[in-house]
Amino acid sequence: MATVHVMHNGGMACVGDELAKSVTHIPGVSLCPLGYHNLPDTALMVYRAEPGWFAIRRKGMAGRLKRFQSFDRALAAAKRIAATD
């Protein structure tokens, strides 16, 4: 099972403080500082792709897997992908 990480501390890719706080109690989801590189290549990352959009990618991949206008939908999709890995 892959792990899900949410980018949270500064920079344009971070989801913001309020959304980051909302995931601290969810099993299998952790906060990841922007630029943190000690994650396995299979780790799923949820981040702000651009204003109003959130995306999922794997650490070791260059491109996005999926993109959503809702943080909750992006997180749910990342958890589903992680569960099938």
C-alpha cells in the first residue's frame, strides 16, 4: 500500500494551513514539507497544482495522475489509488 502525503508548508504547491490541519487525524495520510525528498518513489503526493486546483502525483513521476477542483476529492482519489497499490 502506498502512502499519501499532503504538501503543507510554504510555496505555491502547498495546500494551505487550514486544509493541512484537516488531514492530521486521517489514518494513512501525513503532512509533507515542500521539498522533502526522503519519501519512497511510490508515495502519492497531494498538492496545489494552481489556484483553485489540486493534483495527485507520485514522488518518482514527473506528471500528474489526476487533477481536481476540490481538495477533498483529490485526497479521496489519492487514498483510493494508495489502497490498490
